Amino acid sequence: MKNEGTLIVLSGFAGSGKGTLVKRLLADYNQYALSISMTTRMPRPGEEHGKSYFFVTKEEFQRTIDRDGLLEYACYCDNFYGTPKAYVEEQLAEGKDVILEIEVQGALQIKEKFPKTLLLFVTPPSAQELKARLVGRGTETEEVINKRMRRASEEAKCMPLYDYIIVNDDLEECVKNTHCIIQASHSTPDRVSKLIDNLKEELSSFSEGE
Amino acid sequence: MKNEGTLIVLSGFAGSGKGTLVKRLLADYNQYALSISMTTRMPRPGEEHGKSYFFVTKEEFQRTIDRDGLLEYACYCDNFYGTPKAYVEEQLAEGKDVILEIEVQGALQIKEKFPKTLLLFVTPPSAQELKARLVGRGTETEEVINKRMRRASEEAKCMPLYDYIIVNDDLEECVKNTHCIIQASHSTPDRVSKLIDNLKEELSSFSEGE
């Protein structure tokens, strides 16, 4: 029987490079599966159903909530976003470490329901660097950039509630470091409880034999 | 200023290979320092003062206890064993991760006093394998081996209190895995609290600007 995988919730500031980090984890290691969110918003050009998101109507979304089919959900700008439960549970049972890329409130919701979840927060080394990256994209207006920085300011307040803070300075380092943190999660006593139980049982025969 | 290192307490069954593991960590990576215990027992052939142990008299040991100079201490077979505080604190301040190889009771004592301590427990994959290793040494009588197995049975009860369980099956894997677990400990929010505080402060200017 396979050991169950780890549920990993990854959050981070817009501009932290968390999207690239997730892509690299999926490409470099065989142990990860990416959870795909469900949303009621319209697909943007290039977005594919079942790949970027599961695009559904508000009625379908409501039905999924009603049958307890979501790990978490939230509403932004009149659109719903949620994490379908079935796929995540399936992959964990297969021994895959499942990555959810979601924002702070959803992340904390999941941790409350599933305390074994590994909460990772990705950040550039400084706010200055964060702004430089957003400006460097060259695609956002100053207004949008300032809005993102204000949002980052709110999100930063929740950083101490995460299990690990991933500083994304050098990407290669960051990928290895994140993989290391996730690997470590496989060695906690609750994750190797079967091994401990077996050892205890086998060893007890030596006490009894005397 | 350097980030403070991690205090690592490593325990494990006799025959788990923890001694070899510690030697390899020290040899393979530059970030580790080994804490040297103080004891009132007589040196065995080949043991050097200040290398294997600090060999002291019972009076010297008592004086060290009196001036709160030990992180933990315990008595076995009429001999005292303890961990001198000064060297550990010095190395941690230098940014080194300090490894203490001590038994279960001392380990739990330290965790209680210093909750940030990383408690690692080293075990072979099974009790059968543990016995095979002890027998394989060819240096111990059956009586000693059975005594060790009984002791292992007692120690196994404390495994769930450790932070991580290190299964020493393949040594190379085990060294890498242990290093990974220790590395991960550098990324918890309390270990990067300065970075979080700086980010919060820098980012708050964006909120105030509005």
C-alpha cells in the first residue's frame, strides 16, 4: 500500500514567482500533482477547461457546494472560485503530493479543516524587489501595481500563520528548497505511524520474552 | 548579522547507525557543529578529552550544574552525562546547526526547555533489521543484544514525541534526507521573523499612501 501524499497549499504575493515555482516542481519531480480550481468566471483567451480551470455556471458551482464537493471556496469580484475535493483525494491516495495554488483566506480555511496540510508562502526577498518585478512585467498600470502592493500588505499579515516561508530570490535554489521542505513532511511521526506501530509491536516481544 | 542556527537533537536505537549518520553530516556539509558531552565516567581506550567527551570529576560536574552551565544532564550506571551550554550557544550564534546526539529522556528535557529544538529519531526500517545489525557487529553477547532490544522497546514509545523519524535503510538516502529536514527548519516563520517584519513595514507604506 502506498503512503498517502501531502496536501500542499501554496500562496504568495502577485509577483512572487509562485506560478513559475509550481511549474518547475511539476516538471522537475515526478511526485507532484496540481489541483485544478473550479470557477464561475469566463475563460480568458488561451485558458482551457480542465487545464487552467474547470469553468462552470453559478448553478453548477452551487450544486458542488451543496454536495460538499469542494475543499474550500471563495468569491472575488462576483465570481466564485473553489477546489474540487474528489481529484485531490484521489491523487493523495495514489501517494502524490498535491499542490493547491490559492490565496490566503482559502489557504487558512483548508488548514483549519485539514491540519496536516503544509502551508507554504512564497515571497521575494523584499517589498522593493516585489515592486520591481511588477513594474518589470511592463503589462500593468501604476494603479494596478499599487493595488497589488496594498493587497500584498494585507497578505503579509498572515505570513506567520504559514508553516514555511519560501524566499524566492534565486529560482533554482527556491525550487530545491521547496522540494526539500515538502520531502521533510513525509518523515513526521504521524506520517510514519504505521512504521512506528510495527516497530513497537515487534520490539514488545523482547520485553515479554524476559 | 548571521541567522541563528538550529539546535538538533538526534536520538535513536543502539544499532540504528546514528553515529555514522552524524559523522557523514559533519563531513558532507559545512553548516554543522557537534556538541561534545561532559561525563564523569572514565575514558575508554582511544577516547580523547575534548573530542569524545569532556571527562570531569563528580565535583566539577556538580559545579557546572550549580552555575546552570548544562542544557540537560542525566545519570546512567552511576555516571553523569550532560551537555555544556556555552559551546552550543556560541555555535548557534555563529549560524551553525548544532547536533546533539543524546538519549530519549535528555532529548525530551531539551525540547521542553527550548521548543525550537529539532528532535530527530533514527531507526532501522524494522526491529528484525535492528537485531540483525546488532548481531552482525559480532562484538556483543546475546545477553547484551537482548538488553539493547528491550531498551529499544522502551525508547520506541517516545518516537511519536519527536519532530521527525529518520529511517536509516540506505545510508546515502538517509544523509540527504536528514540534511533536507534540517534545511527545512530554516524556513519556518519564527526563523525568518526579521524578513517578515521588514516586509510588513515596507509594504505598509503602500496602504498609508492611499
